Amino acid sequence: MGISTFEGVVKNGQIRLRDNVTLPENAQVVVVVSDFEPAPQAHVRTPHLRHREQTADFAKQVVEAVDDAEL
């Protein structure tokens, strides 16, 4: 398998190769992006209890709503 290197740019979400390079349909390619810093990923932390007995502090009471309740 031979390897060729081509330069290009991304326009409207599509890679445009310079020098009018045309690749055959279904050609396998590897994209290496220079000078790119990905956006930082958001991490959602799940709270962890230090002591199991603290679970009672988070107890919920489920109340069923009545359709015709008077206000």
C-alpha cells in the first residue's frame, strides 16, 4: 500500500484538496489536522456519598396528583 500526502482546507464542513486532486470513489484516507485544539469536553460529575447513612438525607416522598383537586 502506497501513501500520498495532499494538502487541503475544510469549507462548509467538507474537505477540499488543493491542486485539483481527485481521489477514486471509496478510497481509504487518513486525515491529519494541523494547528487544531479541540473544544474542552464537559464532565458531569456524579455526587458520591462519603457515608452510606447519608442516603436518608436524600429520601423523596412521592405524592400522586389528583386531577380535580381544589385549590
